[in-house]
Amino acid sequence: MTDHQQLNAVPAKEPIPLSQKIAFGVGMLANQMFPAVLGIFMVILVEGLGMSPLLWSLIFFIPKLIDAITDPLMGYISDHTVSRWGKRRPYVFIGAIISGLSFVMMWQLDPNNSIMHNFYYFLAWSCIFWIGMTIFSVPYVAMGYEMSSDFHERTRLMAVAQWIGQWAWVLAPWLWILLYDPNWFESAAEGARFLSLWVGGICMALALVPAIFCHSNSGAVGEEAHQDNSSLADTLRDFGRGIVITLSNKPFQKICIATFFIFNAFQTIAAFSWFIIVYYMNGGDTAQAGAWPTLFGSVMSLCTCFLVIPVVNGMAQRYGKRFTFLFSQSISLFGYILLWWCFSPQNPSMMFIPLPLVAFGIGGLFTLMMSMTADICDLDELETGERREGTFGAIYWWMVKLGAAFAGGAAGLILSAIGFDQSITEQSESTLVMLRLSYIVVPCVGTLIAIFVMRNYDLDEARAKDIRAQLDARQAV
């Protein structure tokens, strides 16, 4: 093992201090608050600024094409960075600032401008924003993989981080009320312009916390560290080789595929809850819909915080991560099916009944998958002699972003296919039926595919501990 690899080795199995778990979790709050608020604000592009569902789809999809290059590249750069502050923290710091500032600029839209002007303006700043998120999130996630080598401590860390991060989804839906309350803003577009200042500033501050306070175990490296003087051609070959090796890892393939289908399916229909509540349950009257869309999102997130994450964390340590994943996703299937009857115009409160079940889908997914990825990094080191937390994190979260891109495109295409017309208040009965059906069928199909893929995932506790023992023995030589 080279000096560079030894310096980057994952530390011994001491518990992570609670203060470090919280500092890492605050970063997760920023990492999830940005997309949570975007999910609220993006509706404004169609409902408030008159963009067609097809333009809406392009706004989701095009920045993710850029991510296809920048995410793996950022992972490679982060893995090979040598600095006095470590290899992750400088990028987390820079990315936090770029993301916060560009988020503010992205929403400075004027309804008086033409639709195409707003489309190109938003698209340009959206690309800058997602580049900033790449610079922040890829090293940030890799930082979490490095914080412990213990099989269960990794799950506990991710449970704390997901618990804190989940509050983004509790708080963000309340922006519906502010955006559509005429006592606050004359229009939702005006509300987005103003609220983006607060969201961008607060999220930037939260994202800076792990850069300043988290002690990444990649370590700060001194002058004795191995310096890489490879040529550009050698670097590009090494970059490509690392991507191929990462993608060839069988357990990693399984968690990426499962995440893509679950998250992609969920994101495809996420905004549909607003359309269902407003157009199906309240006849297109946003004022009459009131706080119901907000409560729907917040209650689901509270279920994730106080039910799903504790249950998943406890079950994973007792029954294993694979079984817990299959169990949690199976529960979510029943929740989605129940929503066919529980979205009721006559009794709106019924829509809360399935939410504790539905919440097991996404809530269980990321608590487990981030812990599983850290285990896979150990397997990769055993097989290759190198550590690639940044590359694994980049490719995994690129899959998440790719899923979000396809979801945005699919959402727009579904709305267009079912005949949704943003220019009218009352949608046709067939449109509303297909809207509700899509909300159930799409996530159920994605979840079933993920369950099938993960049914024989074999990186369990016994194997992970054996891998860790071999790595510890190798490092002791």
C-alpha cells in the first residue's frame, strides 16, 4: 500500500461523537432542503409562469446531463486532493457558497418577461446551481463514508443524518401557504423571488457546517504525503479505470439500480400530490386547498423522522440491512395502494392514513443505502488496494440525480399525456383519474423492481466484518 493510500485509510472502530454526527447531519439538512424547496417552487414554472410541461421536463433533464460528467469527475478530484484541510472540506465549503448564491439568482424570474426568456434564464442558473451542488455534495457524502469503519456505527451515523435532513421535508411544504397567500405576496412568482433569498442564505450557512466542524478521517495531509505527478493522459486513464472498477462492483450495481427505480418513481409523482389535492379534491381552487398540500408533505416527513428512521435503524442492527430494506419497501407498497381510496374530496383527512406506510419507502432507502455504500467501499479496497469514497459517492448520487432528471421529464410527459392543461381550473374527469392512478402505479412498479434486484444482496454483517478484519490486518503490516 502506498503512503497516499495509508493516509486515506478508514479509522478504527470507535463510536463517532454525537457532536460530529450532528455536524454531519446539519449538512444533510442543507443537502435535502435545496431539492425539497425546489420541489415546491418548480410548480410555479407551470402554474405561475405558464411554461408547458415539455419545457418543465427540459429544465429537469438538461442539468443532469452536465452532472453525468461533473459528478464522477468531482469524486475523482476529491479522492486525489492533497491539502492541509483534508481532501473533502475545501470543496464542501466552496460548493456551499456557489449553491446558495445561484439558488437565489435562479428564482429572480419576472412574469412580465416572455416564457422563453424565463426558460433560458432559469435553465442557465439551474446548471450553475447543480454544478455547485456537485462540488458540495459529492465530497460531503464521501466524508460520511469515511467517518467510521464499524458496520452498525455507519447505520447509526446515517440514521442521525437522515433524521436531521428529513426536517427539510417537514418544513418545505409550509412554503405552499406563504406562496399562495395573497396577504403575503401578490403572486407565487413574487413569493419565490423573495423566499429564495432566505432559502439560499440559510441553506448556504447549513452546508458550511460540515466543512468547518466535521473532522473528516481522510485527514489533513502534510508535506510527507505522496504527491501525484502523473501526466494528464495518465490522470484521464486512471479516472476512467476508477469509474469502470466502481461500476463493476456487483453489490454497488444492485444498490444503484434499486435507488434509481425507487427514487425515480417517487420523484416522478412527488409534485402530483399538489395537483391531486388542488384539482381533484378542491376543484382547482388553491385558496380552498389551503394548508392540505402542506400538511400532506409535512405529516409524511414527520412519520419518517419519528417512526421510519428509528424502526429502520433498530431493525438493521438486529435483522440486517438487506432484510430491513425489503421489509420497509414492502410496507410502502401497501401505503401507495391505499391512497386510491384515501385521496377523498369528501373527507380530506383520510389522505393521512397511509402516510406512515408510504414513508417507509424513501425514509428507509437512504438510511440504509448510504450505510451500505460505506461497506462497499471496504470491499473495493480489499479487492483493489485503493479507497474511492468520492467516486462511489459521486456515482451513487449521480444515479439519484439521474433519477430526478428522468422523474422531471417523466412527470412532464405524464401530465401532457393525460391531458393536464395548466391554463384551466377544472381538469377533465379522465385526466384526474389518470393523475391519481399514476400516483400509485409509478412508485409501486419502481419499488417492485428494486425489491427484485435486492433480493439476493449478499454483503451482510458477517462478510463486512471479515472484510474489515482483512483490511485491518493488511494495514498493520
